[in-house]
Amino acid sequence: MKPDLLDHDIPIDAQTALLAGEKHLLEMTSRNAPLPHILHVLCQLVEQTIADCRCSIVVLDSRGSRIQYCVAPSIPTGYGNLLHGHTVQSAAGPCTLAAKLKEQVIIADITKESHPHLHAWCRHALAYDLHACWSTPILSSVNTALGSFAIYYQQPCHPTLLQQQLIKKFVHLASIAIERTQIQDKLLRSEASLARAQRLSATGSFSYYPLSGEIIFSAETCRIFDFDPDCYISTIMVRERIHPDDVDLFLHMLFGQQQDFSFECRLLLPDDRVKFLQVAANALRNETGELVEWAGAVQDISERIQSAAALKASEKLARDQLQALTHMLDSLAHETEPDKLIEHALRTITTQLGATSCCVWLQDTGSPLLTFAYGFEQDKLLDRNNASLSSIFPVLDLQQHWPQLRQTRQPVVLTDIRNMNDFPCRQHQLVLGVQTMLIVPVLVSGEVEGLLATGFTGLRQFLPEELMLSQALAQQTMLVLQLSRLSVCNQEAAVIAERCRLARDIHDTLAQGMTGVILQLEAAADVLNSSQPGQLEQHIRQANDLARQSLHEAKRSVQALRPLVLEEKNLSIALRELCHSILNGQQIRLQYIEQGTAPSLPQILEDNILRIVQEVLTNCLRYAAASEFALSARYSVCDVQLIMQDNGCGFDLHRTNDGYGLIGIRERAQLMGAEVHIYSAPGAGTRLELRLSL
């Protein structure tokens, strides 16, 4: 530091001490020593240089609006605490006033100070035996207030020209220390904020200098590449992390072109983990146009790629399950023979999984062993009644072959059965060309009640979604088996019940009716042979009426043969679940209002109400192009009322071709004895009101 004009007034010893102190303070500032410590040393230097004074330095916050803290080693701490938190605008003391005005405030005698804003401060200063205060603002290089530098005396006094020159030196040192610290703090906060942002977004930054080959990675980029942030990173290290299949792409982008780039590649980490990256960089050039730096960003998009793959796999699984379920339902709808149902189920499994053979073992009642039930191979169904299979498909003991099935309930993959001599029916499967077997447990009420064994030609590996599909198909197969069992039992029971019903109907209607007809005809014959032919017509008419009545009863009996599908459930819950299940995922806002408690109704009534609501919801989805659908259900001891309304396109009620849907609604309402009213017009939406009297 160059000596000032008045430095000759300072004793040589004092000048030497002052220069040493300045050097020490600048060294502390360059080493990023804590600012309070630097200012503490500065205050001590001031008090050593200017006799009998006490020094304080007030530091403002980063916005320059409020006192952050006060450093005053020779003044009791209570005084500094009084200053903490005061705003600059309040001008509550000479320090805040100097910072506000950005000019020096000299109070030579505190006892005579009359400034209206300083009354409270004067009382505090006098309480600490302070009678003079010279406060100078500490300004930054851009003239913003950083704080205030104050010198106090215990007796009234004015600063001398030399003291003012020294104050200027000390204020300059304080401004250097405070401004550098604030810049450093701001930089650290910015770097920390950037690091947090990079960590949260899984995006790191990098710089590559082609002329020197130097690479600089941010902490997040190091984490993505699995590098130690403190180690030296070379291009060879980066190249070794790139997936072998993507190395050429990476090198071409980094070295083979001179323009900005963006591409995706993979990392292969030392633990064999694979990461997916999005890499983008800008080419920075010097004044001659030469490329001097690649400044870029690296984002870990593994989660996005994996989520997309999982979504795609889930979609495929859902489609496969839907396709398989559709085949199953078609079979249930059109096939009446149990074996045909099972054949359809096993055929569906082999088709969906691309298998060669498929067989089912089931647990016998009261036995832990599994016995062969059905198989499907070479496009035909096999069952346990096939005598040629008795030695090929033995009894299975799960505890011996696959004990883990009962604990995990998860599929078991036998990648190559050629070397598994203890595998059941191994030789038979090898003849079919099977090498890989997939064993899937079949569950009933959560317990393993059987297994589904599917054979594949060649050596196979299975994706997780394929294993999930196999489990779903296995459960559908068990459903078909259970339905087949029930079908046989129900058919036998239905035959007996129908014989009893027909016997009652024949006795109560047809037999008695035909007896009456015969009696009337016999009476007519008697009249014909008598001398009163006038009564002949009456007997014949009565016989005709009896025959017609008997025919009507016969028709009623035949109609009673039609089965009614009833489902026992609470009406309120069923309606709510139906609305949500049909409208879920659709662009229709549902408003469901319910008043009262749903009564217990016969199953036929609940079934018809549910089907009417289902038809309305379906029509709303298919034809109405609605954005809102409201269902209001009101229950009382007298009736059940449903009001369904949408804001769709509506239709003309006067058109004769309503379609079968509305006809079906009216027929169901009529069967229940309910009232139904439909209101609609083109562009005005549709409203349906249903009232069932109890």
C-alpha cells in the first residue's frame, strides 16, 4: 500500500505496525478466513493505531437492508446486541444512519445530540459510558452499503485530519474483506443450489477441452458415471464407462464433428449396472473460430427409460390377458361340454405363450400328492382316462420336486430338462422337442392346489411380464376347471330339479286341464246322443277354453326353463363400483349422489337395476360424447329412485328406431314393475328417471 501524504505524522513504529497489520488482514482475506475473525483483528489494529478509542464494525445482510451482526471487541456485548436486527431505513443509530445516507455521521458529544431518530440510541450509548461516535459507511465497489465503521470515545471529541485519513484506510480494508466474503458466500450458495438442482434432476455438467484433453465433471456427473469426485478423470476412464455398443456413437459425437450435439447412450458400470444417458453439448470457439471447449450436460434418464419399458410391458401383459380372457369367455359362452372348455383353455395358453405342450396336475382331495388331470399337445386334449398316459404322467410330490412352490407361490423355470433325469415325464417331453419347462403354481384361496407345466422347444428365458402372464393364465385355467366341475354337478342337479318341476306342472296344469277337456267332450258326446242338442255348443266352447288355458300354462312352464343370472351384492356399493369401473380413465366427470340407505331387494330386482344403469353408462360412453355424467340414487321405505343425466349430444325420442338398448331398458323396467321416463333432445343431453315402488 502506498503511503498517504499524512503518513509522516505517524510515528515510524506505528507505521510499521500498521503496514504489518494491513498485510496480515489481506492475507486472512485471501485465505477465506471467517469474516467475523477478520473484522475482530481489524478492530484490534484500529485500537492499537488510534489511541484511547474503541472500534466497532457493523455488517449488513446480503441485501444491505438490515444489521446482521456487530464486531466490537472492546465494547460490552450488550451494546452490540442492541444493534442486531435494526433496519437501515429505521436510522436507529449513527451506524444505520451512515449506511442509509452513505456518508459519515460525526457525533462529537452524545449528550448534546438532538437528532430525533437518535434519542433512544443516545441513552443506550451513554449507559455504556460512550460520549462520542464517528460512524463511516462501508461501501462496495458499486457503491452499495455493506456496513458501518465506528470509533467511540469516552469523552466528547472531533476527529483530526490524521484520524480521518486512518479511518479511510480501515474502512477500505473492511470493504475488501466484507465484499470478498459476500461474493464468496454468494458463489458457494450458487454452487450448492446448482448441485442440489443437478442432484434433484439427475443432470450433471461437464467441460471438455479438445486441445489439452482435460475433462471437468460436476459432482453429479461423477455420481452418474460412478467416479470418485476427488479423482483425476481422463478420456480413457470415460470411454471405459460407455457401453461397448455405444462407444462409436460417443466418439463420433465428441470428436467427429464440430457442431452442437445431443444424443442418447448407455453406461456399463463395473457392477454390470446399465444406465441410460441423454448427452448434450455446445461448441465454444475462440475469436479465430477454433473449437476450444465442449460445454455440456449429462442427464440420467434410466428411470424414464425403465418406466417406459415397464409401461409397455404392462400394456402388453394387459392385452395378452384380455385376449386370453376373451377366448376363455367365448368358450364359456358357446361350449357346453366340460372337456371342450378345458381344451379351449389349454389351447389358449399354448398359443399365448408360444409353447409346445401344456399339462395340468391337480391335488386330490385329502392327499398332498398331485395327479395328472389334463394335457394339450399336438393340437389335441389328453386326460387321465387315456390308458397310454398312465406310465408317462406319474403322481407328483411337490415336497420332493419343487418344495419352494408352496412357500413362494412363484413360477419355477427349468431351463434345460435334458440333464434332469428326475423330472417327471422327461422322456415324453423330449420326444416332443421340449427343452425348457415353466412350472406355475395354481392357487385356490391363496393355497397351491395344482400346477401348470408348459413346455417350450429350445432353451428359453422369460421376461417378468411373461411370468406374470403365465400366472394369470394358470388362474384362468383353474377357473375353467372349477366351472367344469360345477357344470357337471349343476347339470345333474338341474336335471333332477327340472324333472320335479315338470312333474308338478303336469299335475297342476296340464293333467288337470286335459282331464277337464275330456270331461267336457264326454259331456258333449252324451248331449249329442240325447234329445237336448242345444247344450252341445256350450260344452264344446268350455272344452276349447280349457284347452287354450292349458296351452297358456304350458307356455309359462317352458318360459320358466330360461335361467336367470343373479348376483348377490349391496345395491349401493354395486352402483358406485359400476360407475367408477366404467368411467375410470374416460374423459367424463362423474357426480354420484346418494340419499338414504339402500334396502335389501330380491336378486332379480338388483340385477335389473344394475343392468339398466350399465346400459345407460355404456350409451353415454358410446354415443353421447358427454363430458359430465350424474347419477342420483334415493332410497326410502317406499321406493327406489334413480336419476341419470349426461350433458352429451342427446337424440330424437320420436324416432322409431330406438335401438335394442332402450327397448331392453323398458322391458327390464316392465319386468320389475317400475316406472321409467326418458327425456332427450338433440344437443340437450339425456335424462333417465327410474322409480321402483316397494
